[in-house]
Amino acid sequence: AQKITQTQPGMFVQEKEAVTLDCTYDTSDQSYGLFWYKQPSSGEMIFLIYQGSYDEQNATEGRYSLNFQKARKSANLVISASQLGDSAMYFCAMRISASKIIFGSGTRLSIRP
Amino acid sequence: DGGITQSPKYLFRKEGQNVTLSCEQNLNHDAMYWYRQDPGQGLRLIYYSQIVNDFQKGDIAEGYSVSREKKESFPLTVTSAQKNPTAFYLCASRRTGGLSKNIQYFGAGTRLSVL
């Protein structure tokens, strides 16, 4: 069965430190994609980063990078130099078909000043 | 500015009442989606549409209905058959071609509560 697992319900990190949010996935498909979205308290889902299963390089977008380890089926999000504005829920998601994606249960990240 | 607009932000439903949530996008995206989010959980797919006048059920379609008469609009009706409608509803859209075709972009959501 296709599934996304986020095992960290909540994390506290000191401002300016780097943080890694864990995500593992399960699929038997060869072609898939992995996403990370940020959901602040306002509720909107904000797209952060995407990695295709055939992409050889890890995706990066500014302070965000996706540590893609295909053999381990993991797609961890790394945020460098965390900021107070990074406090939010973070969801890992996987594209399971051309038109559908599934979401994990999320990790609540809190940045301490 | 291009984006996805959901309205209203908050909505209250009485017992036995149908309510409609609006979703409008000016991104010229072909595909549109409705998701439900319950407290402390991820998103679950209700319905999606890849083209005007066509839509498919997602994982939790029972008690909901949609229409797609215009490319820009994908309203969701929560019917009286949905016995537990209290949740946060998110609309999303996606291009179906080009480099960013896999990425879904979201609106700000509608929070529905039952009176």
C-alpha cells in the first residue's frame, strides 16, 4: 500500500539552528514524486520543495533541501538556519498518480528564540 | 495577483442543511482539488477535476458533491448526508503540463462548523 509516515509529531529547535524533519514513504511504483508543504496557523498550505523519483540530485530551494535516500525510502526536509517564522506544521506528501497525492500526518515545528 | 481564492473563511451549517464552499483560481490551471483536514491530521482527497465538465471521486466523497462548469471555478457542496462535516476544507489547483505540473497550489481554506 502507498503510504507516507512522519514519526515526529512535534519538534522544538533553537533559532538559527538547522533542523531535519523525517519522512518515509512506501510505494512499489518506479515513478513518483515527493513534496513538502508548510502550514502556518493561518491554515494555508504553502509548497516548499519537490523531488521526482528519477531526479539524481537532491532538490534545494533557498534554506530548504530535501535529503532523498531512495534505497531507504526516505525524503527528509532540512531547514538551514531556522527562523521564528518557520514555526508551523510541515507535511510530507507523495504523488501516487498523474493527478493524486497523499499526505502524511504532519510534524509541528516550534522555533525557540 | 494570481492565486486561489476560497470563500467564505468561516461557515456554519445547521442540521439538515446543504452548504456550498467556493473555490476560484486565476492561475489558468486545468486541474482542481478539494481536500478535508481534521484536527491534527493530514489532508484527505474528496473530489478532483482535471478538465471542465468532468470530475472524479477521491477517497472520502460520500456526502459531498461538486461541479466544474468553468475552468476557474470548482465549488464543493457539503450535503446533509455528510454526518460529520466539521473540518477545515482546502482547495488546490495544478497545471497539467510543463515543469511544475506536479505541484498543487492551495487556497487559504474554509473552516466549517455545525451549529
